[in-house]
Amino acid sequence: MALCFKSFSQSFVVTIKGKIDIANDGSVVIISKPVDRFFTTEYIDTDDTSIVRNNRFQKQLDIPANSFILMQCKNSLYSLCFVDSIRDISFEVMTDTVKKTQQVFFFGENARANEILANWELLNIYGKQTDIIEGIIKHAATASIASDSLDVILTWYTNKLLEEYKRDKISLNCYNAFVAETEQRLLYSCKEVLDEGLRNPKAIKMSKKELKILINKLFSEYDPFNGKYFATTILTPVIISKCIFISDGIIPPVINTPKYTWRSYSADFLFVQPYFGVYDFAPRSYQQYLVGNALLVALNHSPMTEAEYMDAFNEYRKQFPGSPYNPVILGKIAGKVFPATNNTRVKLDFHK
């Protein structure tokens, strides 16, 4: 378990070239890049945008190696992409306006992996795969039966990636990153039905004892606190799920005596992260990124007043003076106009 995990990412200048067949001239391509490899949709700098001309755009960005970025263009592009060291990225979006479908084609190093990702061929947490995964857990009589069936699904996806690696279509870094992403997507697809089974035993076939065994097995085998998952795109909700299971006594704690620093700020963050208080149960090395990202999201979307926000941010800077989020947030605070009052604040307690 990576309780003392620390990211040591190295950034490279990467050139991104894209052609989007239905993008209008003047459309803005927004690129969200990670903070020290930690995925976020919020790290959007005006310098990290590009204008479409004749269906094309090009942008040079400083991006941490071996990480995921998100590219968006209104009504024409929404695509994740893996960045492997200094290799440039080139792609083309083709749209069937009759069938209302879209296909993304990548070129160069790791093109096949990014096509799998962009065209929803990886385990899709919003598709029928999640229904199948939930069905397996609901109808399995034991944790072992459920686990074996889930392994079959996971292996089907990871074998596809292995074949691409053996054919030299993707790099080893890329292969490892996509396997890690797939494993976390599996865990993400399990978390809701696992929680439902605890709250409503009639919703599943296995006993509560077997369900607890399954929860511990899954969150141990694909532990989101393992450093190999640090750059995955859905790490935050999976960590939240694990922290809730820890707070409920289902999973053993990773911190023997949590300080409950962030619980006191739960009400302020309700609008952007309802489970902000459970971050106290995560290792401190992960709290730095979880709380930092929540602060970044809150700066863009929260109704917090300046006093409320700065209270939380100053505590964060005291806890993590060297956090890579600090300069990012400080740069955005300068131009921020905070509301005079916060009408959404309520009293919360996630640790009854």
C-alpha cells in the first residue's frame, strides 16, 4: 500500500495537432492537463486553448509525462488522450452526420491505445458493461464466484491491450497506464452496487459476510492508493468509495488516527464535492492531491465567499506548503470575484 506515495513527474513540451471535421472556424479547443500527473478536468489555463481554423488546430503544451489529458471543443470533440513522454499527438475526428456517430483516428506512437480510449472501446463506465458488472455482483452467491466472473471481464479488456503491445502498437508505459485505467474502471463500476448491497441486503444474493469479503478483496487487489493508479482518470471517485468503506468499518483504516482536518470544511464544499470530509481517511500523500483538486474545482464552481474559501485554502497550504496545486490556485485567485454571501452552506457530518 502506497501510504508515502509521492509523484516525481517530469514534464515535456508536446505538440498536439487535430483536425475536427464539424468544428466551426473560431471554435475554441480547451485542453485540461493534469497537476503533477493527477488527472483533473479543471486545470484549464487560457494559454492551454487553441482556435480552430479550417477544421484544424495546433497547440504546444508542457505536459507531465505518462499522464492523461482531456480535449474539448463545443459540439464537436470530447476526448481523453494519453501522453507518453515527448511524443507528439496527432488525430482526426470524422463524423457521420446521418447516424450521429463520431470516430477519432490517432496517428503515430500509441495511436491505437488512444483510439481505443477515444472511441469508447475501453471498459466503459457509462455503458452496458457497468450493468453487466453490477448484475454479476447482484446474482453471485459468494465473493469468490463474483470475483472470478469479474476477472473474466477484466481479462478480456487487458488481453486486447496486451495484443497491441505485442504488436508494437503501444509502448510499455502506455500498456501499463491503460491496464491501470481499466482496473480502476472495473472498481468504479462495482462501487455503487457494493454500497447498495450493504444498505439493502435484499438487493443482492450473497450474504453480508460474503459481500464484505468481496469489498475487501477488490479494494485490496486494485487498491486506489497504489501508486500505479495515480494518473488514472477516475481515481478520485474510487478513492472516495474506499474512504467511505473505511469510515463505515468495512475496510481496515490506512491511517490509525485520522485528524479529521477536512471534515470541518465539508459544508463549504457541498456544492462541488459532497464527500469532501472523507478525505481525512486517505493517506496524507493523497490528501494533498484530493483536497488540492477540490479547491481548484471550488475556485471555478463553488458559491463560497472569499473568507470561506481562503480559510480552507490557508489550512491546505499550512498542511501542504510544497503542493503543486498551490501555484496553480494562487494564479487563479488573483482574478477571482467571490460572491458576497453563500446561501448553500449546511451542516454536515459524514462520521456519525
